[in-house]
Amino acid sequence: MAATINTNAGAMIALQNLNKTNMELEQVQTRINTGLAVSSAKDNGGIYAIAQSMRADVAGYKAVSNSIDLAQSTVDVALAAGEAISDILVEMKEKALAGADTSLDAASRTALNADFTALRDQIATIVANAEFNGTNLISNGAGNITALANADGSNTITVQAEDLSLTGTTLTISATSSFATATQADTLASQIGTSLDNLNSSLARLGTGSKALEIHNTFIGKLSDALEKGIGNLVDADLAKESARLQSLQVKQQLGIQALGIANSAPRAILGYFR
């Protein structure tokens, strides 16, 4: 190679290698700082696109889980209210059967009827307050509740509403049911028996709906975890390897600086020719 002060090929090569080392060092530092081997499309466009799509699915499943939690809470409130109504009906049947005793005096039957009507009115109170987030599944005219089932919202899970009000068809007693005679009390006891059978069917459907929501929510959680693990496999950096690479590149950087210094000092040797 000719000795010249105009073109320093050695310095050019040393500078190119130093710049390459600095770029690699910057990449390693970014990976260590973020914990990601692929943090942008510039790192690896294909992997980044796949990871972003999977992240969108994970975000979608979080929304699905929230939707299911909301629906399940609503159904559970309805179940709790239904079970309370069932307990009240059992007590009401006991009062009605006691009132059906023909040997009972009028005053005692009146007292039993007072208890009966108080319990009856409590059913209406329970139904009116069995609400969660503005939704009441057991009131008269209540609509079904629907929860998201997948990340794109194309599938749903629906739990049927159950009218447990005194104006509905599940309970065969009305908001004015009472007894003044043994015959009336006997009739009400029979009606309450039918109401209990109907109510048990309603509670079974609500319970099945709540269980379905719970099972699907568990599945969604596992699916989301699997996706997050897959994203990690694609984009996470191996910090042990990056740490070792950082040490290597730092040494390489120092050597590159020294090589550049040597190359830059080469033109000064030309001065020796003119002494």
C-alpha cells in the first residue's frame, strides 16, 4: 500500500469496524434495558408482527375475562336471591300447613297469616334488590345476560333470565296471596309446593349457567397464559447470553479505538522521509 497523507485506508477500515461494534453494543444495551430481543419492527419485522398479533389476542382475552366476571357476578347474585326465596317458600309452606289445621282457632290462624304475608312481601323485596351493575336476572321482564367468549367477540355465552317475581309464572302464588280459612291455607300450601318445584328448576339453570361461565373463564386464563408464554419465546432476550456478549463487545470496542488510533498515526511516519 502506498504511503500517502490523502487517503488513510487503515483508518477507514478501523472506523468501519468500530462503528459496527458500537451498533452491536447499542443493540445489546437495548436488549438488556428492555429485556426484549425484538422490541421493534426494525429488529425483526416478521417476529414483531406475529408478537403484536398475539399481544392483541391477549388484550382481547382480558376483555373476555372481564365480561365473564361481570356476567358471573350477576348470575351469582341472582342465585343467592333465588336460594333466599326458596328458604322463604319453605317457611311459607310451613305457615300455610299450620293454618290448614281445622282445629285451629281464628286468632291463631290470623297470626299465622300475618307471618305468611310478611314472608310473601319479603320475596318482592329480595327480587327488587337482586341487582348487580344495573342488571337483575330474576325480576319481571328481565333480559338474558350475555358474556364474550372469544377475543374477537364472535362467540358469546348466554345465561337465561328467570322471573322469580310474584307476578311471574315461576312462583304460583301472587303478591296478594293470604288465607283466612283452613281450606284457603291448604290450597296455598299446595301452590307453594308447585312454586318450590318451579324454583328449583330455575335455580338449577342459573347454577349451570354460572358453572359454565366459571369453566370458560378458567380456560380463557390458561389460553392467555399460553399466548403470553409464546410471545416470550419469540421476543424475550436471553439476558445471560446478552451479558456475556456485552463483555465481549466492550473489549472489542476498546481494541477498535486502539486500532483507529494506530491507523491515524500512520501518516505521521511520512514525516520521517523528509528529515
